Amino acid sequence: AATGKGNYRHFMEKELHEHPAVLGDTLRQYLDPKTLEVRLPRLPFDPARVPRLTISACGSAFLAGSVGRYWIEQLARLPVDADVASELRYRNPPLMEEGGAILVSQSGETADTMAALRLLKEGGQKVLSVVNVPESSMARESDGAVLTAAGPEIGVASTKAFTAQLAVMACLAIGFGRARRELSTLDEGRLTQALLEVPGNAALVLEKNEQIHELAAEVAKARDVLFLGRGSLYPIALEGALKLKEISYIHAEGYAAGEMKHGPIALIDSSVPVIALCPSGPLFEKTASNLQEAAARGGRIMALTDADGVERLSRFAERVIELPKVSEISAPILYAIPVQLLAYHVAVLKGTDVDQPRNLAKSVTVE
Ligand code: G6P
């Protein structure tokens, strides 16, 4: 049943294993497997004409929105501002006439995100929300809503709802790119095809469970952990750090790989595992050389990459976990899964309350 744990020890574990099904359900809502086209939902703004978008949310949902920003800017050449709702609501940002906004939320009830929604509407922005609960306040008050098909998520730390949010953002970005004539039919087909392969690849990523478990045994001994990524993998590095903090209570930081030399490199010694999200692709070599610098200072590099990155990273990394090789658009969705699994296993090893971490709530309806 949707509300039971089944054969799993924790809701989080069960929900982690629902990734392939949830991603399939979510993507099927917005992609046509026959024509390889994006079926954009009804939108409150015209993506071809909107001059600027504001993306806002809290917690993991904000990080999903942040990946969306990379995609929308890259694929649709549409300028995007992204800010956590608790900042946006008091920042009094200058909003553009005819501007649009996308709010992201699992529950659709988060107080700060609701406040951002009202502020944006008062500022004349047309607000679209990406929510998991169709009857939520956010779905009702927004000018339009798109749904993630994650089903009920019980674990406080988001898993399947997060990747479903990413899946929706990816579809929107492609659809906006088409509407703005930044993508050809061919590009759209190629990107859609890549996304349609995500559920199958998610199942392959889950098969790496044993290797992630071994990595977790190392991470569980650490006091501090650094997560590094570049481009659309940067918000996933932040998500990896957030998850680890939330459920294992280990201090972790996520950093843009290229920014490491401006501070966190001072922390690097042999006691700090550095988890690197490093799929092959245009930014691979940049990240690899940042990692090599960290390794040269005694840093213990634990790299997640694909077949094309293994050889290069094995020259200096303590551990390399090989994930399926996927196209650029799919990488952040798929790399989110091992960082969630890692946090899960570390928390189990540490004996914390995985589904109900201290001081946290699933839905934060107070400011
Ligand atoms: C809480 C949860 C987080 C979640 C955030 C936003 O802090 O512990 O896991 O990301 O709220 O929740 P929402 O329902 O708006 O996605």
C-alpha cells in the first residue's frame, strides 16, 4: 500500500526504490514517446514572450528549481532569477512587467513559498507551481500548476519528489526552448529521447547500491564531507550535502567545483572525503583538474562518473563509482539518486532516525 513500508526498513528506502516508476509516471505526463515532443501543460505565461522568470522554493525543492534554472537558461535562452523563498519574500526584488515565476514544492504548503507566491502575484507575475499535492494551497492559489507524479512521500528527506521535480523542470525547459525557437525539432527529439531513458537508467543506478553502501562506510567515519559539482551538477552537490546533514548529522558542504580553490580547499586533508559528481561531458576536464588539485593536497576523492571518466579519475581518486553514461540533460536527475542513497546508508550506519530526523518537519507551515 502507498502508506506502508512494504519489505523496506524505512520509508526513505522504499521511496528511493520508487525512482524508476515515479520518473516514468512523471515524464509520461509531459513527453510523447511516439513523436518525441514535449506536451507543455497549460501555462499562465507565454514562454515565447515572457521576458524573465523568477524561480523560488525552499530546501530540496529550491535545489530542483536551481537545476531548472541551468536548463531553462541553456535550452530556452530565457533569463532566470532563482532565490530561496525566505529571502525572496523580503528582498523586494524589482520584478519585470509581464514576468513569470515558477514555484517548486512537494507539499504545496510551505509557508515561505506561499508568501513568495503572494508577493510575486502582487508584483504582477504570472505564477506556475510545480507541486506534488494537487489539492494543496499552492496549486490552488497559483495561476497554473503542473504536477509531479511522485505519490505520497513520507520520509522527511525528499527523494522521489525531488527527482520528479527535476523531470518536470527538464520537460518545461525543452518545451520553452521549442516555443522560443532555440531548439529545433531534432534537438527536441534528441532531448526527449534522453529523458525517456531516465527511468531505465535510474534502475541501473539503484543497482550500484552495494558500492554506495561501501562508500557510506567511509563517509560515516568523517566529521566533515565536501560535495563538488559543476554546472547543473552543482545544485546536486548542494543537495548531497543537505541530505547528509539532514539525516546523518554529519557536517557537509556543497560547492561549485571551480570555487573550491577560493576557500574550501583550506579544509582539505586526509580526513575529509570529497564526493565528486563528475559525469563525462563538456565540463568534465575542468572538474577533473579541480579534483586533482584537491588530491594533491591529501584530499580523498570519491568520484561518481561514467565509463568515459573512470580512467582519468582513477589516476588520483581513492574510489570511483561508475554510473551509466547519459546525456547532459539526464545527468543531474540520475546523479541525485546516489547522493540520496549515500545519505540513507550513512544515516542507517549511524543509527539515526532516518524517516524522522531531529528538528525537521516534512512540511514547514510556519515562517
Ligand atoms: C522541509 C523539508 C524539506 C523540503 C522543504 C520544502 O524543510 O524537510 O525536505 O525540501 O521543507 O518543502 P516543500 O514541501 O515545499 O517541497
